[in-house]
Amino acid sequence: MGDITDRGPHSLTVIKLVFKMVIMQQKAMYVPGNHCNKLYRYFIGNNVQIRHGLETTIAEYKACSKEEQALIREQFMTLYEQAPLYLQIPEVNAIVAHAGMKEVYIGRTDKQVEAFVLYGDTLEKKIQLDDRFAKIGQYITREMLGLFTATPLF
């Protein structure tokens, strides 16, 4: 559920594993997170701030040979570009998104939905952690389970 990079010292190993499981073996599903989006933007040449964990992923990447860098970049770009913004799993009546989902967004994939599923409710920047989780019920229907991972549950 997103953020497969920037969360420890083995981001490239995680990219390879997720690529293998999702793309090659088709035994897993993947939705991107905001850190995935940032690495993607870095790989396509956008000017991004290299912090909040991205510096460790970039250091790992730069330590690789040019051949390994090309492979990692290609695998990650393929994984990211083929990934849905969120998953709808009707068998268990669930929505899987990185940072959240509003009921009105279900079925849509526009820029507004992309921003919300990657970054959450950015209009409420001063939300406290407890308040954020109290609001999850507003993001999905009563009949639907929502799985989100952007903010860790302790």
C-alpha cells in the first residue's frame, strides 16, 4: 500500500521484490504512495526535494553500477506506471489506498483523486493524528472497509 521506498536501508531490494511479485509473477497487488510518487518524479527528471527518506533511496541508487541503476529505474517506472491509484476489491467489499479515499472519489482517477489517495486530506493540514483516524469514516461508505497506510497506527 505505497511507500515501498524511503522507509529503510533496503529500498532497492524492496523495489525488486515488489516488481517481481506484482509484474512478473502477478501474485501481489500494489498501489503507490506519496514517497513512490516522489521517486517517480525524481526518475523523470523533475526537481524534487531530496529529504524525508528519499536521500537514503537516492544514495542506495547512486551507489549501484550504471547497469543496475538502469534496471532499478526501469522496474520502478514500470511498476509505478502500471499501478492503479487505489484498488477496489469487491469480493471483500474493500478499498485499498495509501492515504485515504472519499466515497465520492470511488470510480474516479483524476488529479484530485490522485492527490487525495497519495497525500490524504491536505486541506486540513493541522489535523491531529487522533482526529485523522476519527475522520476515516468520512472517507468511505459504511458498507465498505477502507485500508490506508500513510500514517502508522500505534
